[in-house]
Amino acid sequence: MDSRVLDVNSEALGIPVSTLMNNAGSVIADLLNSRFPNKRIAFVCGNGNNGGDGISAAGMMDPRKVSVFLLRSASSIRSDHIGSLLSALSCTVKMFSDFEPNEFDVLVDCALGTGISGKVRDPYDSFIGTANEFTGPVVSVDVPSGLGTDLSVIPDITITFHAIKEGMDKNNSGEIIVADIGIPEKAEKQVGPGDMLKYPLPRDDSHKGNNGRLLVIGGGPYFGAPAMASLAAMRIGTDIVRVAAPETCYPAISSVSPVLMIVGLEGNELSPSHIPMLLELTKDHDAVLIGPGLGMSNATKTAVREFVSKCRLPMVIDADGLTALNNEPFCNPNVILTPHRKEFVHLGGVLNDDIERSVSDLSDRLKATVLLKGKTDTIAFKDKIRTNITGTPGMTSAGTGDVLSGIVAGLLSKGMDPFDAACLGAYISGKAGEMSFEEHSYGLIATDIINDISRVLKEGLGR
């Protein structure tokens, strides 16, 4: 998991990032002192927490043997704790432009941490080139800088914290040493505020449609469910939400909000005759939500099964869509199921004391991400299991499940990994419910939660 996510989640659990950084510095210093005694060591540090780990370590070592080289000016460091660690150093501190490789025996890479994507830019690309030409041992802290991009440090040793990070192996990380720095188990297992860092922020040059195009297939006997799911998807930041609904209810859905695009399906229920049209519509969308308000007629169930078997877009199946399934494994690897307990049993899940194992077993059998809703939400896919505890007992009114499915589907349409979308969607839905409860108490309704989604985004993203 991204170290930035773990840091924020740990802080929320009462373990300050400063404590983790100090612990990381101690581990790094101990390793360097034991592996490379009496060697000249250069720390090359970025201006984030990865650089802070290196600065912390340098401060715990003999200042005559270590030097710190900054890739960016000290004024670019936003963390007060890192700034104070830097000010307290007794060793030499210079800019990386002054680095002379032949003056050092060991190079410590503290430039870039996890969460890097795209092209590595200067001065980091210059540093990576220098590191890969360095003739002595190279030690990377947490992850090799640039890992996951087309340009990364190839170290001899990587000392990583808490657990091996995704994508790390002997070829790209050298000898991997996993160190415990006091990150609570819940920081990884339980979805928390750090997971908001996974939210896909729009690019500065993005335009309509770049940030998610979602097709919602719902309605028939009910119109409120697809309407609420669609509005929740809009509130989570999806650019375009198009609702495909039977013509008997689409006027009611369109009257809910002018921002929704509506496609009318002939008749009063979803039927197999609509499938060619719906599959054609998927070509203009990034993800699909199917199920809210569809009803449970035999024709509708048959249509759902046919659509799900043929659609290859990332997809959330909820509500009546779940009751239509025949419990066969999905060929599409990007399916999210969002059952409550009764629907979970219908899908073949077993309710027992080991809910996490049961959810994981169902996920393995159906080859889909499963988000079991409850007081504690449980999310599983393959070997990954996480829980979410946000929410309130006041979130039992009709429509709250539709809001959750809309949030998750919106995140999926914005390009998030299905497992991460399910985890973050559950967290945001619960936090919005908590905010609504503060104002409305047990009188909160689903539309209150929709209105508070943007408050969760503003609080969690800082914008």
C-alpha cells in the first residue's frame, strides 16, 4: 500500500507521522552503521516524507561520515517536523547540484516515495541517472525512487517499511529488508482518511468527459433508486451520468435534476430486447451501474444476466441486479458487487463468525470484488481484505444503499481500481452519513447524504 496512505491513516489512529519518521530514521541509521561502518555516506533527499526519513537518519549518525544533498530548496519543505530535523543537522547539507559521487562510498536514495506516476522530471531524473551510475552500494528508502515509471533507481538494497510495496522484486529493488516502524495494523486493514489520496483528481487541462462517464441501468417499478444513485455519482465528481430507464419512469427521473441525461427504454421494464441498445451505449462510457430500481420480473432478470455476461466495461451490480445473478463466476475482472446481508446469502455467501473469510471466499468463487454492507463494511478481492467503519445507525432509511452504489460506480468510472473504488466509496458514503447525522439526527434521508458527499471531498482533499 502507498506509504502516504499509511502515514495519514496512522495519524488518524493516534500515531503521528513524526513518530513514524523518527522510527524510520533509527532503522535506516542502524542498517547503514552495521552494513557500512566507517564509510562515507551521502543521503539524497526529496522534499517529502521520503526525504524526511533520510534526514531523520542522517541526524542519528556520525556527522563526520554523512552528508545530506537536497533535490529541492529547504524552503520547499512543507512539513514543520522535517524542517526542524533539517535545521538540527550537524552534518554537511548541500544542494544535489553540488554532489560529487567520487567523494562517497554509499549513496542513500530518499528522493521519491510511493504514489509516483507518469514521467519523472528534473531534478529527480538527473538524480536517478546519477544513482544508477554510482559505483558503490546504493540503498533505497521504502521504495526505489521512480518505481513504476519508465525511469527508476536500481538499488543494491531497499529498506522498506511495514510491508513490501506493490511492484517491488529483487530485480528492481535489490535485497529487500522489511522494517517495522510502528505503523498500526489498522492503518492498512481499515479504510481511513489516507485513502482519500487515491481519489483521482482531474488534470488542470481536463474537459467534460475526461473524469468519468457512467451509464446507470435502472428503474421500472421504481424511479427513486436510479435517480439517487446517479446524483451520488455526480456528487463524487463524475463528469457525465446517463440513465437508461424504461419509458414509463424516465420522465420522473429526469425531473429530479437537469444534470442527468436520460435514455428511454421502450416498455415498463428492462427486457432482453433492450440489450443490443445498452451494449451499444457502453461504447461511450467508462463504467456501468446496473440494478437500482429494476424490479424482479423474469424478463428483467434474464436481461440483467445477458447484459452482465456480454458487457466488458468496469461494472457495479447492486440491488435488484444482484437478485438476478445465477452465481456463476464473472469473466469480466472489473466487477464490484455491493450486497447487504440477505443479498450476500442469495449470492452464495455464508454468514458466520468469520465474516472476512466468508466475503473473501465469495469473492474468490465469483471472481469479483465484493463489498458486504453492514455496521462494518467488508471489502474483498483475491488476497486483499479491508474493512470500513464509517457511518451511523441513522443510515437505515431507503435509498442509502443506492447512494453507496452510485459513489462506488462514479469512482470506478473515473478510472479507479475496482477494489480501491469499493473501499473509498464505502468510506466516503459513511463519512457523508456521519456529517448528515450531525445535522438531521435519526431524521436523515438518503438525499441528505448525497448533499454531504461534496463536504467529504472538500475535507478529505483540502479543496
